[in-house]
Amino acid sequence: QGVDLRHYSKQVETELQHIEHASIKDYIKESQNIASLHNQITACDTILERMEQMLSMFQCDLSSISSEIQTLQEQSITMNIKLKNRQSVRSELSQLVDELVIPNSMITTILETPVTEQQFLEQLHELNNKINYVKEQSFKETLACSDVQDTLDRLKIKAVSKIREYILQKIYSFRKP
């Protein structure tokens, strides 16, 4: 364009110096804002650093809680298995105890009630069931069965002797004219 490059470079250099001075004046004028911005950024960094520490502690706490929950679940499963085992044993034991227990009412009824009454027959039937159950359990060599066996045998003998006496009385009553 026919312009001398030296002159043009000096002009550009002068403009750059003007712009640089203007820019420096702007920086000086805005130095308060820049310092304030720097302080705010530093404060934000500090806050973010504390947040990071809190979150890492929270993550650590969550992992420990997770392991505790897992331990509690395992304990719960173990306790549930124990409960089921105990309930199954309890049902079998309660049946065994129910069958082996000789109530006092049965003993007094067989010893004191006349043979002809319905109550005596019911207790006699119950005694028979208990004797049969003890025979079934005797193959398992249960100590409770051996404890009850003697009492059941004595009750059986007493019931048979009462029935025998009753039948003999009836037979003797047929002999009389």
C-alpha cells in the first residue's frame, strides 16, 4: 500500500504502548476488585477443601456402616436358623412331654372312680395310648420313657385288677338264685 514499514511499525508500537498503559490503568483501577476476587477464590478453595474432607469422612463412615449392616444381616440369618431349629425341637419335645406326662387326674380317676363310669373308660383309653406311645419310644432308649414306665405299669395293673374285680362280682351275682 506504499507505506513505509519503519514508520508503520513505530506507529503500531506507539499504539501498543498506549493500549498497555490503558490496560495497566484499568488493572490498577480494578485492583481492589481483583484482590477481592482472589480472596473469594481462596475462601472458596478452603471451603471446598473442608467439604472434600467431610465427604471423605462421610464415605469412610458409610463403608463402616455398610460392613456393620452386613454383619447384622449375617447374625440375623444365624438367629433365624437357630429359631427354626428350636421351634422344630420344641414341637417334638412338647409332643413327647404331652404323651409322657401322667396327669394326677388320670391317676385319681383310675384309682377311685368306679369301673362303670364314662370318666373311668376315657382315662383307661388315655392310659392305653400312653402305654403304646412309651412302647414306641422305648426303642429309642429315652430316659423319660423308662422313668414313666413303672408308673404306667402300676396304673395298668390297678385298672386291670379293678376291672377283674368288677367282672368277678358280676359273675358271682349270676350264681345267686
